Amino acid sequence: MEVILARSAGFCYGVERAVKLAEQVAAEKGGCVMLGSIVHNANVVRDLAAKGARQVASAEEIMPGETVLIRAHGERRETLERLTEMGVAQVNATCPNVMHIQALVAQADREGRTPVIIGEPQHPEVMGVASYSARSLVFEGEEAIRKWLSQDPERRDIPLSVVAQTTCIRSVWESSANFLKKQCTNVKLFDTICNATHKRQSEAAKIAAEVDAMVVVGDGKSANTKHLTELCRMHCAKVYQIETAADLRKEWFAGCRVAGLTAGASTPAGIIKEVNKTMSEEIKNTEAMEESFEEMLEKSFKTLNTGDKVTGIVTAIGPTEVQVDLGTKQAGYIDIEELSADPNVKPEDVVKVGDEIELFVIRVNDVDGYAKLSKKRLDAVKIWEDIAKYAEDKTTVEGKVTEENKGGIVVNVKGIRVFVPASQSGLPRGAELSELIGKTVSLRITEVNRARRRVVGSIKAVSNEARAAAQAEIWNNIEVGKHYTGTVKSMTSYGVFVDIGGVDGMVHISELSWSRIKNPAEVVSVGDTLDVYVISFDPEKHKISLGVKDRSANPWDKFMETYKVGDVANVRIVKLMTFGAFAEIVPGVDGLIHISQIADRRIEKPGDVLSEGQMVDAKITAVDEEKQKISLSIRALLTPAAEEAEDAE
């Protein structure tokens, strides 16, 4: 028996660099602060803490004078800006590969492109990278991208810059990149998977294909450890993910001729060495305890009975049946129709050769030496148990809407038909329930009657809870000046209501544009996405006043930079009054043409000469900077004599 240890197992360059920096700074400064886990390995973090590197969860926990170490995965841009504002000394241990991805996303943002990140949305590295552009989109793979594009055909023309999480599985990146190239018209692809990650994954897959059992060492929170485990399971039936040697079990190696060992990028060499040594010892002990020939022979004569629940190993997958080794004298067979409740599923999508599965014995034929088995029937029992537990625990589950039924819709949850009444569909009264058919929805199981095979659920309960949570999040963190991306929900003559994530805010018509507008419909429509900021809010009345205008682009400043008294401007008449006409000089800045300055003759009213929307040339005759008022004259441009007469007056 031998153990094959992957050469690439353990610390990558970025992790090793971060750990050394933590040790160095702690020693030189007499201690330091790690903002979050510097690497995804609890053992490493504990060792560093013992050396003076204290871990905190947020910037608010940092004491004056402390030095902060930025973790290998990187940090959100707003967090780094907050630390700078606080005057905190920083040591950046971010992996150079991660910093490269951050720079690519920031560059895409400057170029007006939408950054797309292929990776895990909640991973610290991905969250940090995404923060370098407000437009960032994160997808776990091709399926999520396909769903996003299907929601709006125009998204295929959006300029995209696509990067990958450093630990992304190569096949996931390639399928996503190829799909985007085929479907979108303007895509830039940047393969940012770390070379060390690719090397580690390739070596692990090769070893897994050659061994009887595979052990992956790494912290359970580590993305690259999880991906290593997933890859190994594609090539080996027995794959075990552990954190330390103490997690090893000797029964894992029963009957093994050769075992493999690899480790994630955050696993120190000491732990790998200890696991390797323990594996070798466990294997020796297991070999000494192997069953004798007589014991195995006795086991092979174990009898089966109809209705038994048994465990077997998949040995072959055919077009009409799956063969299973039950460890008995009878050969086990699963007819395809007894494999899954989904008649359209392919057998190889349900089980793989080498899988250990639980089965229900349908019939035993001792004469011919075989047993007919069913996975579907045992799964059905388990699913009903799960459904009952979901209802008891008020668990949120997902399902696909399959049909519209009398008074509601039917959702398929793990093969069980769940009826959702129209009132619980989450749609407004009178809406077409058929809109939901084919969509995946989240719901809560509210009633289970197994005897009548009736299950009732509610989509509304989940959406209401999510909306309430979103509202609480808004009100807990809202502040004047804070920006939100919102959607225009409705319009009135005096403004628009914008949903900023579960809470509606009001944008007054005067805050929609620097230009004078009569109706919000001139600049926005229902469904538009707006970048808004908070002007004021009242938590008690639940009212929020929002703005859209860019305060940094004050039109008065633009006017003062462009014009001076005596200049002639081409202006647009925006409002007629009894005493004169207001004209827009630049968007957001109006001047008054007094009735006496409209023509070179006496007129009864401005409308006799001018009309709203008309473009005319006018001379700037006076500017009051303090009151931001401007006087204009058309008369001054009509004849030199008129101008002289005006000066004489």
C-alpha cells in the first residue's frame, strides 16, 4: 500500500507571502491586526494570533496606533478607503494575482464597460474585486449567465470585460467564456485563474484517477480546497476532505491498494506532513484487520428480502438498467424507470460508477440469482420526510413552476407537487399566473397532508420576508448623501417614486434635471434604473427624499466659465410671463428677457413675439452672482440705434 502525495500541495506564493508578512509585522511592531482571516485556514490564523497578529472583523475594532494587515484575498475598496480616512497604518498582503484582477475591473469601469466575474459571489476575493466597479456582475458559471441574458435580449450588446476568481475551476471558466463569446457582441476575456491553482487542480485530478481513495486537506471555508474536492470526486469514488490528521478514519482505506493526498493553497506544510504520516499508519493498521476469506464468504451468503433497505455500489450503467454490487450472492439491478422520479433524466446524471447508494428491494429471485431494486421509491420516502421537516422548520426551498391550476399554480419541489394559491403567488391581484410557468421560485411549505398527498406552499411569505429584511437593511444604514441604484416604480406630475431595494423614495421634479422640465416623463420612464442619493429622510414617517442631479456639475459654474456681460447667447424660450420671458442659456440656468427688451417697439405681451421652445439670440446685459440672476436683451441686437437708445435710458 502506498500514499501518493501531490507535489503542488500546500501554500501557494500569495498565501506564503501573506503569512510571512503577518509574522514579520507582528515581530517588528510588537503586534498587528488582521482584518478578517488573512488566509482561509483556522490553524494558520491561530498560530499567527499566538505570535501577536490579532484578528478583527471590522475596521471599528482597530485601536489607535495599530498596524492593519490586508488579507491575501484582498479587501473591498470602500473598506480600504475607510481605513485611509481613519489614518490607520496598512500593510497590503493581497495576493498580486488578486490585485491584477482588481486593476482589470477598475480599468473596465473607467472604459464604461461592465465587469463580469466568474466565481463565488460571497467569497471575500470576489466581493473585493467586484467593489472596484458599481457595474460589476458575478456569476458562478454558464447556467447563471444564460439565465441573466435570457431576461433581456439587449444585454447581449453590453460591452463586457470578463475575469475569473483565482481559484475558479478551469472547466467552469472555459464553458462560461465560450458561451459569452458566442452570445455577446462586445466581450473582452481575461483568464485570471492562478497558474498555481491550475497546476494544483490538474495534478489532483490525475492522482485521483489512479488511486482507490483520495484525501484533500484544507479549511472547510477555503474555495480552492472545495474546488479540489469537487474535481477529485469526478475521478475517484472515495474522496474525503479534512482539516487535520485528527479527522482521518481508518475505515476509509479498507481494501485500498493506493491512496492519494493533496492540499489547498492555505494548508501549511506541517499539517500536510502530519496527515501523510497518519495515513500511512492507518493504512498499515487497516491492512492487518482485513476480513479473512471465510468472513467474506459468509457475508456473500447474506439473504435479501422484498422491502429491505440496502446499500450498494454502482458497478455499471447501461441504457435500460444500472447494475449494483450489494455484497451478497444476488446481483442487483435498477430498471431505468426505478432510478428517478424524473422520466427525462439521463442515468449518468443520477449516479456514477463507484457511487455508494441506498436502495429499496422490490423483488428477489434466488433461482436466477438477482434482486430488482428501486432508488426512486426510497428517494420518495426521504423526500416526503424532507418536505415535512421543511414545513416544521419553516425552511425556504426552491422549485420550478410547472403549471397553472384552478385558483393557483403548481411548483415541483424535489419531485413533489406543491400547490401555491393565487393569493400566495406573490403576484398582484388579477395578474396572469401563467407568467410564472417555467420559472424557478423560492417558497415556504405551509401545509403537508401525506395521506392525501397534498402539499401547500407560499411564495408570498418568502418575498414578504425578503422585502422586510431589505427594508430593515435600508433603514438601519441610510444616511444623507448615500447613493443607491434604484428602479422607477411610478410617476406623478410632481416627481417619481424610486424603489431602492424594498423601500420607495421620492425624487421631486426639480431634482430630476438641471434643465427646466414640465413633466418627469420628459427625462425618465417607469422601469428605468437611476443612480440616486439621499437628500433627507424621516424614519418615523418612512419617507425618503432622493436626488438625481450631479451636484458636482453645477450649471451656474458652467455659465460663469462660458459667458460674461456683453456676450451674445443662443437661448431657448422656456416660460412666458406677463412681464417678460424666461430663456434657458445653458441647461439649468435661465435668464429673464424683460418685456421692454423683447422688441424694438412696444408690445402688449411677450406671446405677441415669442413662443415657448423658440430659439433666439440674446445679449447678456447684467449678471447678479450673489442672487444668480441674469438679464437678457433681444432688443439690444436688433439695431445699433436701439442699443444707443437703451444706453441713453
